[in-house]
Amino acid sequence: MKRLSGWDAVLLYSETPNVHMHTLKIAVIELDPDRRDFDIDAFRRVIHSRLYKLDPFCYQLVDIPMKFHHPMWRENCDVDLTYHIRPWRLPAPGGRRELDEAIGQIASTPLDRSRPLWEMYFVEGLANNRIAVVGKIHHALADGVAAANLLARGMDLAPEPPTGKKRYAPDPAPSKAELVRSAFGDHLRQLGRIPRTVRYTAEGVGRVRRSSRKLSPQLTRPFTPPPTFINHMLTPERKFATATLALADIKETGKALGVTINDVVLALSAGALRKLLLRYDGKAEPLLASVPVSFDFSPERISGNYFTGMLVALPCDIEDPLERVRLAHDNAAEAKESHQLLGPELVSRWSAYFPPAPAESLFRWLASRDGQNKVLNLPISNVPGPREPGRVGGALVTEIYSVGPLTAGSGLNITVWSYVDQLNVSVLSDGITLDDPHEVTEAILDDFVELRRAAGLSDKLTVVESAMAQA
């Protein structure tokens, strides 16, 4: 048994009927012509053989009586792979759009908390002798870094875990008395950590006071996020869209402009959102994005959440693509400076003291408000994925996509994962924000062409032959 951290628990408490807190990981797999026997039963056997090194797949949530403390993970629980790994078949022609629509349907239902908090869908019917595996994992289990490490283990890209186990055995369920005793002891330990947390907070406040930018309103929040078509009470339905860019094109563009890949991602997101704001709202204002930043990059970590959200102003009001890149770079640098001044673990440390029942009530209230999100407009993530191609059951993984959840009052999430030579864009929306989330991916592709043209580079984008054709 192990306790959920405060931050893990907050991600659990924030889930409501219309705000689902699972993340999606999608692997497209190319089967050799002589591997047509690789069906769902064969895939279940592959996962079963690897459960000993995919520990979070064997975690089961255990609530503490009377919500006396954050829940616990019961490790090494029984796992029914017939339940967790499910079949799905795409309609013809089995292209990117059909897969995206299926993923939207998969994302539209929450996970069952009485079982380990993950599901996988074995998707058949893809064109060109391919299948897809859609993983649905609760955010309380793993953040982006942990999920990338878990994925690497699943594709045999990471070394064996140090335990030497080759199988797992279920552990007995704890009694209520054991749970209460454990919770009481952990509360005492938390009380002992308060002085360190207060000291950490005071040090961050001191850095802010000593900063030359301490009088700037941009220090901790660039501005109040404006009301937009994105921000409203969410519906339970989810829609999904993807696109693939050549990583070499992104690197070439960043090098030519003297900025990072992350700066280019933020600038492209700002340009795409500008087009949509003009289309739906009739005006384009700067937006406020929450950009996850990890503070634990350990390659061995395959569970838990060690990140916080860095608030970055998106220059959606700027028409010139080169100026958008410059401002995206400057805004990200300022946000990072502010983030480091306050302390990257500030919210995570205090979240350990959030009381479960009031926290759940607060998030239910926030999810039911049909008004402006007062914190952010949308989350945007950029996660570096595996640099080497992976295999599952001997079959080549040609593409990987990932997306995080929608947050209360924000009907759009843009997540970018790199994989080998690809930069794969995923967009998640609820049922009413957009008729078709491919409007976002198409706008990103269009904006990239405009940016490269403005930078004096070829506006003919490299076709990634290993990826599905664009929708």
C-alpha cells in the first residue's frame, strides 16, 4: 500500500461527471504481412507478460473511511485483462479521421474507480495493415514524464526494473482498521513537514520581494484570462483530432529564429487560436495558457505527479507570425522566471493538506459553473517522447499521440508529443466548443506554413511517410 500524494489526490478530487481526469496515450502499430495473427488475445498475452514492470497497471484505489485522509493505492492487485483491454473496430476507410473519432468516443466516459484506473482499446480496421492501441490512464496515476517512462517500458525501450520480478502476485486488501491507523500515522508525519513547507513558501516569497520585477503585475499572473468560446461549462462528450509534423522542420524553424521547440509550439498554438478566435468571437485577445512543468525527470519514475502549471501569455492578438514567435519566447521566459522565483513545488507541497471532502465539493461547484474560467483559458503541453522506435509484440510502433484532460471551464487541450522524427499534435475538446477539433490541427498546420514562409524557409512541409495521412 502507498498513499497518494496531495497532488495525485487533487487530480482525483477534481474529477466530476463532466470533467474527466484521464489522459490518453495512442500508439499506432504496423503489422508485418506475416503477423496477421497478432489479435487482441495476443496483445493481452504481451501485456500480461509485462505487468511485472508496469506496476501502476496493478494499482487499485482504496478510499479511507470517512475520508479521513487522501486515498491509498493497493499495489499488486488482481487485474482482469479481459476487462481492461477491449476490442474496437474502425469503419472504412480506416484513416486518421476515423481513428480520431473513435478516440473521442473512448475519451467520453470516465474510468471505473472500483478497478485499476486504466483501460486499453485494441483498435482494428486501420488502413495499411496497422492497428492502434489507445491507452486511457487516470492522471492520478501518472503525469507526462511518468507516462512516457511507462510507455518506454511497455515498448522495451527502457531497462528492466531493478526488482528482478518476472511476475506479480496480488496483495491482500487492507482492513478498515489498518487504513485508519495508517491515515492517522501519516497525518502526524504531515504535521511534522509543515515547518519545511512554510520555510519553502517563505523563501519563495522572499525571492519575489527581492526581484527587480517584484512590482510587475506579470510576476505571478500575466493577466486575467478573457472570456472566449473555449471557456464555459463542459459537456461530458469528448472530441479528438491529431496531426503530424516533421520534427526536423520544427527544429529547422526554431534554429532559424533562435528559439526552442517549446517556443515554436506555443507560437503555433497562438496563431491557430487567433484564427479560431476571429472565427468564433470576432476578435482575438491574448490568452492565458497553463503549461505543465515537471520537477522530477527521473527515468525510473513510472507513477505519480511531480509537475505544476506555469502560466504563459499567448500572443493571439498579434497578426505577424514572426512577432508571435518573439513574444511567445519572451512570455515563456518571463513565466519560467516567475515560476522559479515562487518555487516550482509550492502548490504541490501545500496540496498535501487539502481536506478530501471539501476539495471534492469545491471541484464539483467549479465544474457546474457556466461562466468564465478565472485562472486560465486552456492547457498546452509539450512532452518529449521516445527518440528510438519501439515495438510491441515484435510489431513496429510508427506513431505515438498523447493528450491530457480538459479542466473545469476550459473546453480545449492541446498536447504535443515528439516521437523519433515526428512532432505529433493532439487536440481534445468537449462536445460544444467546436463542431470539429480538426479545425485546430488544420489551423496549426496552416500557421506553420505561414511562419516558415515569413522566416524565409521553404513553405513545403516535409511529409512524414511513417505517419498516417493528414485528416
